[in-house]
Amino acid sequence: MKKLLLLLLLLVSSVYAKVIITTTIYPLYDVVQDVGGDNVELNNLIPFGTEPHAFEPTPQNIVTLLKSDLFIISSPVMEPWADKIIKANHLEKITTDMSKYVRIKKHKSFKEGKAFDPHYWLSFNNYIRMVKEIEALLVAKDAINSKTYKKNAKNYIEKIKTLQDKYETLKSCKNKRVIVNHDAFGYLSDDYGIKQYSISGMSPDEQPSAKQIAQLIDIVKKENIHTVFFEEFANDKLSKTIAKEAGAKSEELSPAGNISKQAHRKNVKFLDIMRKNLVKLKKAMDCQ
Ligand SMILES: [Zn+2]
């Protein structure tokens, strides 16, 4: 009888115990939120409302990580600080590097070595792979709720595919050139045959020279680009100057690497951001 009671207790506690997951960038948080649902206690390491490239971990972050069942990072390129923390706190067994499960592409600024363009979440096919990998992680960690995780993942993938279909319209735009604040839209540009010009490099804190700025103003004029994009968590001064000098408009486009605190409170999802981005891209690229 005692044994049976103990077994029952174990079973009940494993059904109700939540899987504690810590993620780095917002897209990972967004996917875990949808696939994990109520079975997951989710921690966001990079605070909402901040620029993700500029993040530096705090001692409190380590405390959070030591309590986590799973730690999901986007890549060592995006989170160069992660490796040291993982090794120092023996987190290897709970860590997943999502960049190993998606299609990654090289970037011109990295001539050699293992570096690549870290903004892979801006390709819908990669986003679907992220959903599938997080589903697999949750099923392995919490088999009792595997049916729920599978159902949640399937539903999310359906929603992603619906928006992905709408993005197809970008392929037939008249002016397939965009100028963005930093080199975040390489994957999206590849998917739809867009030429991306960027004001700063792989990270928003890489500043262009005066000569490069003059060249960009020239490009905006020559390529008939009428919208210069800026982004929420980076300085918009240069985008606005270039737009003004070239007689173009300036408009926000989100790389979706993070969302504001307010947007998080309103439960803004990755797909909401991408829906807004589509409207702006269609306008900027003269689509039907
Ligand atoms: Zn970026």
C-alpha cells in the first residue's frame, strides 16, 4: 500500500511539475511559449526592451540557469558570452545550441572561422525547424505531456505556414531593394530575392564611416529606394539622416530579436511582428 501511494505521489508530481526553461533571444522564448504552454516555466535571459547584441549576463542570470532544466541559446555568434558561463557552471548537459538545427549562412564580414550570420530566425523555414527542435526537446524531457507538445507544435507550424504563404507576394515586388539599420535581414532577403543594404554591420553598434554614409545616400537615390528602415532598440539617428539627405521616408522594421516590455505585456508574438513587417516591406518595395 505504501509503495503504491508513493508511486501515485511520484506520478502526480511529475504530471504537475513544470519544465523550467531559460532562453536567450526573443524568438526562442516565443517558440517555447507556444510549444510548451502551461507545462513550462519560462525564463527570458536577455531583458525585453534591450538590444540583444549588446547583452552582458549578470550573476542573477547564473542563479536562474542553475535552476533550469533546459537552457536554449541561439548561437555562439549571437551570444558570445554563453560558452564561458556554460563551462564554468557545468551546464553542457542542459544546453541546446539552436543554430545546429537550422540552416545557417555565411556572412561577408566573417572571412574565416566558424562564424556565420546569426539572424537565422528571419527565415520561416528556420522558424519551423526551431519549433520542431523545441518540440523534440520537450518530448524528451517531459514524455508524459508529449501529446500536448506535439499538438502545440503542429498548430504553431500551421500558423507560421499561413504567414509564410503571404510573404510569397514579396517575390513579385517592383523594387526589390531595401536599406535597413543593421545586417539582420540576410535570411529573409535570400528567401524572397531581395537586395539588402545596411547602415551598420552584423551588429547595430558597428558604426559606418563618413564615406560609407555618403555611399548609402547615393544608393538610396540611384536605386529609387523611398524608405529607409530603422529599428526600435538601436539608435535611429543615422537612418533618419540618410533618409533626409536622400529625400526618402524613414520607417521602423523589426528584426524581431527582441520586443519591448510593453509589447510583451500585450502578448505580442513573433508572427504579429512579422505581419507588421510584411505590410512595411510591401510598401517600401512597391508591391501590388
Ligand atoms: Zn542583429
